[in-house]
Amino acid sequence: MSIIFAIFIFVVLPVTVSILGLLLVRKYTELSTLESHNEVAGFIYAVIGVLYALLLAFVVIDVWEQYRDSQNYTELEATSLVNVCRDVEVFPDSVKSDIQENLYKYAEQMIELEFPAMYNKTTNEELENTYDRIWKGIYNYKPDNSYNQIWYQETVKEMNEFDKNRKMRIFSISQEIPSLMWIVLILGAALTILFSYLFGTQNVWAHIIMVFTLSSMICITFLLVAEFDHPFGGLIHVTPEAFERSLINIKDLIISNFLQLL
């Protein structure tokens, strides 16, 4: 979704409808009738406004934490990838090179395949196969001394961390606000804006500005919630920057090992 289209759907269109609704009410309702509601409506509106503000704040905090968690899992996964690559440095060259090549390939596929797939809330099968090959390379290695045994245990420990962060990152792809919550938010916004029509002001432009400000703030918040609700595909989304750094680090290790063999 482009930013222009998102702003039109979540802000421009509903705000325009809100103002048109106000103009219709002002056209077919006497000003004296609206003014007679001001005192009583003011108390009720204050309660409605506070309750809806609390609801919006809760949802914004929830989606922000969801986005932040997705970013953290991604960065931790990328960090574990480099840590495993360094841990296997003490393994025999044949074992080490195979594991490191698959780690490098994993980082490449994350950037080129997995992130585009996550944009559409799916995962890539090729990356899954590469991930399995990394584990197989570690499974097949049998340490032949206590020193390698220590590093093998550290590698398995780091791989378990890698696995945990990877699974949490995949799980976060499908996390989203329940449909019922969206219904409550939209109905709450409609009731809050409609209630603002009940106030009477002598200057119609002042009333329009009030409704415009109220509806704009609510709609902008909706836009923010909708974008954070899709952490890998919204206008504000998690980028593959962490894996790009990991790719460079793994590449440097592989090149360094190659130069040592010359």
C-alpha cells in the first residue's frame, strides 16, 4: 500500500465524510436545538472522549510493542547467525566451510527471499531448506577432543538461540489486531464524531474546524495502528539491515579463512 493511498483511505476519506455529516446535521437541525444540548452533552462527551482515548492509547501501545518485538527478534536472529559462524571456526576445515557457506546463504536468502515473502505475510521454503542444512552440518560433526567438545556445546547453545529467535520472528508475521478490536475502534470513532455534531455554535466554520481536528486525530491514529500492525509490510516496517550487516561479517570470516589456506 503506497503512502498516498493509505493516507487517502485512513485519513482523507473518513475526515471528508465526517465534515459532510456535520454539514447535513447543521442544515436540517435548528441551531437553537443544538445549543440547548451543549451543557448536558458536554458532560457526557467528556466521559466518551476519555474512554475512547484510553482505548486508542491501549491499541497504539500494543501494536508498537508488537512492532518492536518483531524488530528485536530479527536482530537477535541475525546476531546468532554471526555467532554460530564464529563458534565453528575451531571445527575442521571441511565441516567449518560447509556450515559457514550455508550460514552465508541463509543471510542472503533472508534479504532476497524471506523479507519479500514476509511483506505478504508468508515465509520462503528455500530458506527453510538452508536452515535444515545448517543443523545437519552440526549434527554430523563428532568432536574428537575436549577443546572441540566445548566449542561444539557452545555452537549448539547458540543454534538453539538462533532457532528460538527465528521461530518468534516467524510467529510475529501473522500477529495482528483481532477483527473485533477493529470493529470496536471504528464504532467508537463513529460515535465520538457523531456526538460532536450535537453541540451548537454560532459560527459554523468553528464547528467544522472542531470536527475536522477531532476526526483527523482519530484517523491519523488509525493509520499509525494499521501500519504498525503489519511489522514486515507496512509503510513503517522492519528492514533487513541486521542481516545485511551479518552477511558482511560472515563474508569477511570466509575470506579470512580462504586467505589463511593460501
